[in-house]
Amino acid sequence: MTTDQIRLTLNKFLDKDVVIKYNLGRNKYEKYHATIKKLYKNVFIVEIKESKIKNEIKSFSYSDIITKTIKIDK
């Protein structure tokens, strides 16, 4: 799967709620309930819903999906 294909797939989830599972390595994971806000050429921006910080924003690259560092579920 290429970055362009991933961007097209994520475009369907723009401004929708998703669950992002982030692999930290050594069987450690973080799970975020987020909304995909913007898609750029190499990265995408999400807003974390359940955060101690108001309007917490994180960015991930499309290669994170290719390398299975993150998984996105509906």
C-alpha cells in the first residue's frame, strides 16, 4: 500500500471519530480516541478526544501505517 492510497482511505474518515492504537514497542501500546482533522502530503493531524490537555493535537505520518506503528479503527 502506498502513501497516496492511505491518504485516499483516510480522506473518508476526515472529521470522523476513530480509535488509534499506537505501538510503543516491547508490547506497550497507547490507545487514542481521536478525530482526523487534516491530511497533508506526508502527515495527518488528529485531535485527541479523551485528553487531560484541552484540544490536544498529534500528527502521524502515513509511513506509520505502512510500518504498522499505528492502527486505525472506526
